[in-house]
Amino acid sequence: MLFKDVYYLGEDFEARRGDVAVRGDTIEYVGPAAPAEDFGEIISGGSRLVLPGFVNAHCHAPMTLLRGWGEGLPLDRWLTERVFPFEGRLTAEDVYWGSLLGIAEMLASGVTSFSDMYSFCGSVCEAARLSGIKANVSRGLLSQDGGALRESKAFYETEELFNTWDGACGGRIKAEASIHAEYTSHESFVRELAEYAKACGAGIHIHLSETRREHGECIARRGATPAEYFERCGVFEARATAAHCVHITDADIEILARNGVFPAHCPTSNLKLGSGVAPVPKMLSAGINTALGTDGASSNNNLNMLEEIHLSALIHRGAAEDSSLTPPGEVLKMASLNGARAQGRGDTGVIKPGFKADLAVLKLDSPRLTPLHDVLSGAVFAAQGSDIEMTIVDGKILYAGGEFTSFDIREAAKKAAAAAGRIANELLG
Ligand SMILES: [Zn+2]
């Protein structure tokens, strides 16, 4: 496949003009004019911007099933009163259809890989396998799973996930360990799971200082901030993705920097749940590899990465009254390369020869992108998810012109809606 005479995001995260050639699953040429070889299909025209595929670094894909369920509550009541009872009624099949629906939303907004924390991980992996997307999948561990870690259902499911799916589909699917959060887990669990992740050479996925209450209660309970606590428990000795990081202190930022932790900034979720605004410019200044995520569809309420890109470019400028913050190239890097690094994927996230052909193609010819004096500001401030024309993973077109090539979206939407309706009816009596 050859993208001829297009805009593309260079490896310096500036807009460039030229050709991007793909052979098999790999980017073979990037530059002013591709050699006159046959790369197969030619997609030409300057009204396109080829971007590295987006990495949704924090998601609960099956939570499409809970979209709009339990609105208006603070995080703790929302979880205990609405989310956990709903989730208690989910079956593996429900989670499969919810995941596939979530993956469809992600592919349609240029996402080529996502990091997921949920249960019924086999269903999440099965949906990822069918769709062709990349995924780092983890079983979120909660203390309500009870007892000693190695006797818990969650650990059994974590081991099953690693044994069955880690490295599956040519490495497209990776297993990770996960602790849901400081306030939902015992210290002994946390320490043991950190050891397990290290022994497997795997990543670990957590929620960190999402709300002021969570952060304050941890200090009261343990005499340490959540970041200090997780560091003490050895969690950051593994490759760690820490979702949210809204209420972290300056000392916490040093901990994250020192340990090479990967924060996943989720601006929509943080704003919607009234959690606050994460100190992203401070984290970036500290050299922290900050990635971007949607969180689940029940706290967002969609999985549109362009919206997260848009918001994360805006809110830090407004909060700090400084329009020099979060420039478009840096935000696009957060959405792609930084996420790929958080996932431990060193072969993707940038448009460069030898890297995997994981690409999102943005059409630049809609009225909201015409005329266009600055291509990257157009992509970040003006574009909408619907401007994504094509999403490519490992050189395969998975989404183009509104159609999904690997699964039946109508069936997924119908089955997911039926599952969500059944559970809502059971709970509402
Ligand atoms: Zn989350």
C-alpha cells in the first residue's frame, strides 16, 4: 500500500509532506517520494493526514454495556451502588459483545491498540482477536475477590489470561497484571501481584489518585499517597500504567519520573465525574512518558480518541492561562508513541521505516478543515472522530469509509444492546 503525496506525522511529530509506503505489516518508506516499486494499492491526494495509530492507554472496553447507567453520582457511590451490581450479572458472552462494540468505536476514531482492565478477559481477547486490533488486556484485581491472592478467583483468571493469550495473534494481544486501585485492594495482594508481574516480565495496570477523596483517604489509612504506597509495594518495579494521576503531588511526580511509570491521562472521564484536571504539563516537564486514554464508556461516555486529543490540548491551557502548553505535536505523541511505550510495544507508535504499519488516516477535506493553514492544529482542534477515513493495524485495513472489514458491527450492536437491556431489567425489577 502506498500513500502518495499526503501529509504525514514525521518522527519529530511535525507535519511533513510526501509518501508513506507499506509492505506487509511494516512501514517500508517514509519521505519526499517513494521509490518506483510496486507497493500495491495506491492512495493518493493531499487531502489526507497519515498519523501513527492511536493507543488508548486506559480503557474498560466492555463498559459500553453500562453507557449512561448510574449518571450523576460521585465516583465512589457510582461504583458501589450502580456499577458493581450491574457487573455482577455480566456473562462472558455479554462481555464479548460489549468489547466488540467498544473496539468498533475505537477503530472508527483511529485507535490501533488499547490497554484494557476488566474481568472475563478471555472475551475481551476473543473480540480483539476477531477484530484485528492490538490489545494489552488485564484482569482488574479487587479485594472483594477475597482471601489469599493465589487462592482468589481474580488471580486464577489472571494466570489463565497469561497462559492462554499472552503473545497471541503474533503478539497483537498481550496479557498484563492489574490492581484496580489502592482503595479496592489489600496490601498483601498488591505486593504479591507486583511480584507476579515482574516474574512474568509483564506490565501492570492501575488506577492512581483519580479523586481527591481517594488520595486523601489513602494518606489517612496508610500514611502515604497512593503513588508512595504503590512504590513501597514494588508495583513500579514492573512496567506500570497508572490511569488518571489527577491528585498526585509534586513528590508523587518525582516518584513516577524516577520509576518510569506511564500515566494514562483521561480528561473526559476526569471532567465528567468531577474528579479534576491532572497536572499533565508538570508531568511532561518532568520527562514523564504521559499517554492518553478514554477510560470506559460509562464514565466518558464514548471511546473517541480524537475527543481526548482535543480536550487534552485545551484544558491545560485554560487551567494554567497559558496557550503555549500542550502543542498539537506533543498531544498527538501522547496519543500514539507514548501509549505504545506504555504498552511495551517498541515497534510501533511512529511513522518510520521498519516500524509496524499501525496507522490512522484523517481526511482533511471536510468544511471544518478547509482552508487549513496548520495541518496539526486542524487535526487536534478542528477534526472530529468522523474525519477518520481509515484505520490500519499491521498493514491490514480494519476500518475504511465507515465500514468494518473484520466483523459485523450490526450484530455486535444488537447483541450488546440486548445484554445491556436484560441486566437493566433484572436490576430495575
Ligand atoms: Zn478506569
